[in-house]
Amino acid sequence: MASSIGVALLATTLTVRLSAHLGELTAPVDDAARTAASFAAYQDVFWVAAAVAALGVVVSLFVRNSEAAASRGIPAPEPTVPVTPAGTAVPVTPVPGTPVSGTPVSGGKSPAGTALGEATA
């Protein structure tokens, strides 16, 4: 249904703007002038289409995922980041083999096998 409304809007815009651009022409009207008026009308239609698309982008920024999922009958996704009250810390479990607060990986050796802080030749 929305696409038919969009087509109707753009067709109406084309008809109105083409009449307006052709009405601006003075007699005698040659083919080049008609072509220029048609191009101007088509440009107006593209501006209207761009405005409708921009409006859709702005509206989509205000739609919550949970509301969109509920409207489609899909359960709302769980948040991936733990939500805690302001001012409380989220406990973090370190991944094995990764440095934690500056501690070296694999007993003081870098992945290249040299001691950390040691220059390589």
C-alpha cells in the first residue's frame, strides 16, 4: 500500500511540475524548450523522492528494536551488554591468554618469542 501511495505522489508531482514548467515557456515553443521543461520536472520529482526517503530515515531513528520485533511477532532480543544501575561496576572475566592490566602473555615472552621490552635485531 505504501508503494502505491509513493507512486501516486511522484506521478502527481510530475504532472503538476511539468504543467508549471511548460507554462513558463513562451510561444513559439521548440523541442529543446519542451525537453528542458521535462528535465526540470523530473528533477523536481527526484527532490520529492529524496525528501520522502530522508523522512523515512529520520522516522526509523526513533523506532526501538523491541517495538519493531513485537510488531512482527518476534520475541524482543535480549540486550548484549549487561545493564546495571549507574555507578556500579560490571564484573569482567578475562579471556585466557590475553594480557590483563599490563601483565605479559606467556610468561614474559612476546608472541615473537623475545622477552618483553627486549630489542630485536
